[in-house]
Amino acid sequence: MNALITGATSGIGKATAAALAQRGYNLILCGRRTDRLADVAGELSQQTAVTTLTFDVRDRNAVAEAIASLPAGWQAIDVLVNNAGNAHGLSAVQDGDPDDWDAMIDGNVQGLLYVSKAVIPGMVERQKGHIVNISSIAGKQTYANGAVYCASKAAVEALSTGMRLDLTQHGIKVTNIAPGAVETEFSVVRFKGDAGRAAKVYEGFDPLTARDIADAIVYAVTAPANVTIADMTILASAQAAATTIYRK
């Protein structure tokens, strides 16, 4: 079984790769940072077969060329985890930076589509496969100062539903995973490297870990053939909604 994971160099993507390696999946690890891809591949190649692809999901041609370059033994992709994405800035929409908007829409929406477009035809041809899209609680509950990020993740929610409608007839499962507060480099990226501000996001409660989300992905892709985990929202135990967290 071959699993292709985008954004595999850190956070949820890296944890998912490790969890699937333990289950015996062969891994196609994708990311922009060649050195980090090499490190993750070196670590996990002790458990399973690993290959890597370096591209930015926002670059349609690079995505298509990279996935088309896979050797014959890797071209049959059984599981696609669309994990790559980003959040940039936290401000009222009238104060937002259009460059941040482009990064979020291009990465979270168009990037997911470009990778899916490169993988889905093979799944349709084989009449089997499983696509896991990583959305967010932000895709279900819009919050102040996050309009564009929330919109991009709401688009992932809609795409997951639409993919399921189009692809179920071809034996392809589609799972939408919507994490709540997960402590990864997510907030550091959102706050443009301000580690102090990012750390405050997770103060006073126990956030989710990347491994928590990876475990949910494994649960979904290893469910019996007659079962599709269509949509899963995962919150930290202290979190009641997107921006409602009970801190100590």
C-alpha cells in the first residue's frame, strides 16, 4: 500500500507518515524543504520503503511533474493525505495583507486541488483509493480576525463533500479531518516567526498533538471496506469551539 502525504516535513504530516509507517505503508513524502524531507525519509526508511518529492503545492506544473515522475512501483497511490496548508496573519479583513490571502487560498485550496488532480485519475482507473483532506475547526466555525483562513478551510470542507459525491461510485473513500487546537509550528507560521506570541496560543490547557491527528487518520484509512469515516472533528478536551478554550 502506497500513501502520499503532503506537508510531510513537520507537524501533522510528519506524525502521519510515522504512524502509517508503523502500519506497513510505503511512503511518498512531499514537501518544500529538501533537507527536512531527507531527514524524515532517513528516519522512516528504517521501518518501510520511502521516496520523496520536493515541490510547492501552489505550483500546479511542479505538482504534476513531480507526481508523474514517480517510478512504476510508486504510481499506484492507495492513500492520499492532503495535509499541506498554512495560516498567515490574524487581523480584521480590512487590515489583511493580500499576500497572506494569496498564500492561504493558493496553498489550502488550489494546492489541495492540484495534488488531488494528479492522483485521482489513477484511483479512478483502479476503482479504489482513499483521500484524506485536513480541514480545521475554522472551516466549520468562522472567527473574528480569521476570515480568509476560515474561508479557505470552509472550501476544504466543501471539496471533501464534493469529492465524496463524485468519487464514491468509483470505490474511492473521502475523509475530512477537522482538527481544533493542535500544538505544531502552525502558530509560529501564522505569527510570522514570533515564537512568544505563538506559545501563548497553547498556554493554560493541554492542546492536541500532531500524533493525535495522525491516530485519527490511521483509524479512518484502516476502517473496514464497508465503512467510510466521512467527517471527523477533533478538539482538545478543554476546547468547546473554535475560539472557546477553558484555560487554567
